[in-house]
Amino acid sequence: MTLRDAVIGDIDALMAIERASFSVPWSEGSVFREIGADDGIFLVAERESRVVGFAIARLTVPDAELLNLAVEPQSRGFGVASELLREILARLETRGVTAVYLEVRQSNDAARRLYERHAFESVGRRRRYYDEPTEDAIVMRREIL
Ligand SMILES: CC(C)(COP(=O)(O)OP(=O)(O)OC[C@H]1O[C@@H](n2cnc3c(N)ncnc32)[C@H](O)[C@@H]1OP(=O)(O)O)[C@@H](O)C(=O)NCCC(=O)NCCS
């Protein structure tokens, strides 16, 4: 598996993963805007020249927010998200970030376990943050030392 920066040519593969992963997917325009953004990091994971997952962070140094993370359904459970997370955290560190925040659906056990394994801690809750279904978000935070 290789990790690299997202490019415009990835948009169809990214949207297919986004739509397969979320009940309220980001629009194509929203994904497009994050590609090559100065204040962000947009990584894709590629296996045999196929995009299988991606991660997006936005920087407001010294903080950053993990905005989106998804792996195509058939490639889950093989450590793709862990690799994306490891690399994005390393890159954030080189850009002076000391704390990373994210929001996750309360019921999203796979994602919450993943984040906990990567040393994120729950620090808050946003009530009724998500639609379809309506659900609280858990706010998680990890320091980069
Ligand atoms: C959450 C998500 C990104 C995780 O992606 P993933 O690539 O499956 O994650 P990983 O493989 O790194 O870790 C997931 C599990 O696979 C296991 N795993 C890791 N490497 C493995 C391997 N080589 N063989 C078998 N299992 C493995 C991990 O131990 C982990 O197991 P656990 O959750 O039971 O403890 C993915 O499920 C997804 O895209 N979900 C929909 C979108 C989403 O919810 N995104 C997060 C929004 S906040």
C-alpha cells in the first residue's frame, strides 16, 4: 500500500468511497475544495493503483481537525485507516500542530476504537450533531508531543 497526496484525478474514486461510507456524504464540491488546500492535508491510500481510502485534516496551528476518514468497505479491517492516521499525524507534527480534534458518531464503534488505539481521548459531546439518523457526536482529542 502507498500513501500520497490526493489529486484532482482521484475525485471519482474518492466520491465512491465517501458515498459508500456515510449516510450524509460530503458533496463533490466539498471534497474537491480540500484537494491541494494550503491549510490542509489530504492523503489517499492506494493499493495496486486503486484508491482504497483517504483522510483529510485542516490546520489551524497549533491545532488541527481530522475532517474526514474513510476506507472502501471491502478493504476495511486490514489496517488502511491506521496507516492513514499514522501518516497524517506525522505530517501534522512536522507542520507545528500540537493537538488534533475530531468528531465521531456516538454509535461508530469501529472508528472510536481506531481513534482510541491512536491515543485519542473523548473530551466532549455535541448533542444531535448528525442527521440520518440524528445522533450525538463525540469530540475526541489527541496531543502530539
Ligand atoms: C472507521 C474506518 C475508517 C476504519 O478503517 P479500517 O481500515 O477498517 O481500520 P483498520 O483496519 O485500521 O482498523 C480496523 C480494525 O481492523 C483490525 N485490523 C488492522 N489490521 C488488520 C489486519 N492486518 N488484519 C485483520 N484485521 C486488522 C484492527 O485491529 C481493527 O479492529 P478492531 O476495530 O476490531 O479493533 C472504516 O470502518 C470506515 O471507513 N468506516 C466508514 C466511515 C467512517 O466511519 N469514518 C470515520 C468517521 S469519524
